[in-house]
Amino acid sequence: MSCDFLALAVPGVQKLSPYVPGKPVDELARELNLDPAGIVKLASNENPLGPSPKALEAIRAELADITRYPDGSGYALKAKLSERFGLAAEQITLGNGSNDVLDLIARAWLAPGLNAVFSQYAFAVYPISTQAAGAEGRAVPAKDHGHDLEAMLAAIDANTRVVFVANPNNPTGTWFGPDALESFLSRVPANVLVVLDEAYIEFAEGGELPNGLSYLPRYPNLIVTRTLCKAYGLAGLRVGYAASSPQVADVLNRVRQPFNVNSLALVAACAALDDADYLAEGRRVNAAGMAQLEAGLAALDLAWIPSKGNFLAVDFGTDAAPINQGLLQRGVIVRPVAGYGMPTFLRVSIGTEAENARFLAALAEVLGRG
Ligand SMILES: Cc1ncc(COP(=O)(O)O)c(C=O)c1O
């Protein structure tokens, strides 16, 4: 006799909608019978440069050892991160991407009867991990598409354990400065964890954004999450980390799977962190690509949300689904964000100059403004 296992799933999981990733190149090629080589994917905020040569070399050298389990403590990567960012190894929790760390946080501190606060239009994993843990997710209305930190403070109550804030935010690219962060952190109750998600910080560093790591000594309830999957170009290997107080890291390490970061990711991350040229080139290409896209969008008379990430949310002022379809037919994959409550927008990741040009040309054609 068959059984309804959905009905038997824990209540939070029953109501979950799965995360919808960017469409893979091969999937679009199969669906529309296109040559994968001619498809441009600007849908997942990936690094358009290809991997760091140093990371590739480290991966090749490690391949012969993949019969062994990885170093479950991630000793070498933690040492590298400690040296680079002035952290103690005890403050670091490694994750299979920073997604993994976000999920560990929810598993460790959220449960039925408790809640997590995040912004409308914030990264989809916050509500998913919160709900999977059986807790209530409180989406606070955004202000100009960005976080309304005052309203988020007001949404915190006695049952709040976690507040997720992303700087810059995905999918909007919005950001806040050091004064806003300080004012926020100084007023969040000491028993509420603030998760400051800095997945895109490397694209914004040196500008108007605060460096979350520098607030850790003063705020023991702060967890900064970062990733090697964006600016460092290792999305396919999945590696990220959290920096926090040693006690918070100790809790996270209790729920972490023993070998959550694989051995190729560990060595590649160390090498990528050492490749300053790669990081600098990625930033340069991103800044140039952002300017190229902004000029192209302005020429098409389109609006977008100013962004400090490696992507832009473009507002078409009308249902964006048919425009997305037109782009797909021309072999250009961007990200629909209707699932985020932004049905008139498409999010486009910054690519190489040629990829950005392909996107703009395809868009002009779809809009009949070519
Ligand atoms: C705001 C934000 N946080 C975290 C992540 C997770 O990144 P990863 O798991 O690849 O490190 C993403 C990925 O898109 C993101 O946009």
C-alpha cells in the first residue's frame, strides 16, 4: 500500500517551495535544440572569468588523493582565512557554500515557536531554511527595494532568534553603509543573532559598504557569512564560511556534517585566496561590465536598481516573463525574479564584455528597439 509521505513530512517542510536555481546551459540547449557553446548564462551571479589558474593547479595536484576523506577540520583553509582576515581559527565555520552555513544557523537556533526576521526581496534561502526548521519567517517590507533596518528592528520580538541581513542584497543589489550597520547592531537585543550575509562583498569593498568582520570583536551575536563561490570563482565546488564568536562557531560545528567541504574545494579555496591578481581582475571586469550594462539599459530606456553586486535587477514595468522567454529563445539565460515578488524585473549577472553585449543585443531585439 502506498503512503502519503508528503503528509508525513514535518509541517515546515510540507509547505516549502524548493529553491529555483538559474537555468543550466545544457537544459536550455536540450529544450530549444540550441548549441550549448552559443548560449550565454547570466543567471546565477557566477564569475565570468573562469576559475583562477592557481585554483586549477591546486585541484589537479589534489586529484590523486580523492580516495581519502577531506580534512574534516579544514585546518589549512581556516589557517589561510585567519591569516588573511585577522580571525582566530576558532571563529570560523566552513560550509559547502555559504548556503550550507545559513542552513546550519537555522538548524542550530530555529524551531517551532521561534522566528527569524529578514527583508522582503531578500535571498531565498533565508525563508527556506527558516521554514524547514519549523520556525516562522518574518519578511519585513522593503524600502526602495532595500532593507528597512528600522522596520526589521521593530519586527524583532521575544521569540526572534535570528535576523538575516545581506549587504549587498541579492536579488536587488541594494546596500547599506557603516553608520546604518552600527546603528542596527547596537540596537538588536544581545540574545538575537545577526547574520550579515556578505556573499558579494568583494565586489563592493573599498566603497561605501562596511566590512562586517571588523564588527565581530564588539558584537558577539554577529555572524558574518562569506563565500568563495562568487568573486573567487568556485561556485561549482561549493565552499563558503562563517566568521563569528568562538562560542557561536562551536555551536555551528556541532550541527555541521563532518566532511561538508570536499578536498578539492579545500585546496582550491586556499589557492584562490592567494590569487590576488584573479580577484583584482574579477573586480575590474565587474565594474566595467556594470558600466557597460548601465549604459546599454539606459540607451534602451530601461530602469534598474543601482547595485553593488555582480548583477543588476532590471525593471521592465510590465510582466517580465515574455521578455525572459524571448531572451531564452535567443540563447541568453537571465534570472526571472517573480518568485521574489518582483514579476516586472529580470536579474542579469555581469558577464564578460562579449556576454554583456550579447545580452543587450538580444534584449533590444526582444523589445523591438534594435
Ligand atoms: C545573498 C546570497 N547569500 C548566499 C548565497 C550562497 O552562495 P554560495 O552557497 O554559493 O556560497 C548566495 C548565492 O546566490 C547569495 O546570493
